[in-house]
Amino acid sequence: MRMRTGHLGGARAFVLHRPHPAIQPLARQLHVIGLEVREAWPELPAEAVASDFVFYDADMAHEAQFPWAAGAAPMPMIALIASEAPGRLRWAMAMGAHAQLLKPVGGKGVYAALLVARSNFDRTNEAVARIADLESRLSARQTVVQAVMIFVLRGKSQGEAYELLRQTAMAWRVTIEEAAERLVATHSGEGRSDDGKRLDLA
């Protein structure tokens, strides 16, 4: 995957951190990079959902301060860390940290953290999409097998059963997977044919 470098100018970032000298350079550096910055404490406002990045205090923050569930952030998340207590680090990771910055934040490392966070966020979303696609395809294949077996149990060979399924899909003008889903649902007593009658699968 190509990492999207650049195009940070005009991006919006929220910083969820109590006012503290340790993070003052962060806002200045973000402005230099070209980001629009809003600071928030003790919680993120609802409009933060539409932001491009969120920096959050991994030492003091808690889940109730975020308008989304842990690990379900709709944007790259960057943890601001001072403490290396295992419990706080686990919590920071559970919230979905895509990158981190050590406090006190200096002028260096902010741009790199933005790029790393966005790259990791994109990779995670791509992986989730691939898994969902694979699960959908696997489920569809299993449904096709079930539909074929319905015909096999009525005395058809596997070849004949698949051909009947293919012909049914053509008649209904749907994909084989969609036809299989309808047939399986009808066979289990949960579905109906298009005209509301039971399908005769014999």
C-alpha cells in the first residue's frame, strides 16, 4: 500500500488533553504543518467525529470522554504518552492508537506521527474490509453448497443440482448466490418465492 504523504494542509485535528505546558508545542507545530487545531477537555465534542486526527492524553483520559466506542475511532488516533504504566499503555492501545508522541512534546516528530497514524489507520481499514469480504464470500459459498444439497436430497446428482441452481438463478435474474439464499430460506420455512407461494424443489 502506498502511504499518503502530504495533503495535510487544511486537515482538522482535535487535541484531547488538559491545558498543560507539556503539550503547548504540539498545537504550534500542527499550525506550522497546516492543520486546523481545536483543543478539548474534559471531553471531545460531537463534531470531533468529522475531524481528520485526534491526539489524546493516554495518561489521564478515559473512554467516556470519546463520542465513539473504544477501538472504533473514525479517524487516526495519536496517543500522547508520559507514563509507561502497563495499564495505561494497554488502555491507550485499546482506544485504537495508530501512533504515539512522548510528552513533553517537542517540535520534532509531530509530522512523522501524523503520517504513521494515517498509514496505520488506512491499513487497518483495508484489513477490516478484506476480512469482511472474505467472510461474505465464504458465507455465500456455504449457502450455495446448502442449496445444491437440497436438490441432491431429492435424488439429483451434484452436477444436476448445480445446473438446477444455475437455471433457477437465470430465471429469477439474480446471481447464483442470491438464488441459493432464497432457496435455502424457503426450504427452512423462513422464506417465500416472489409470488408468495412455497417453491417446489422436488
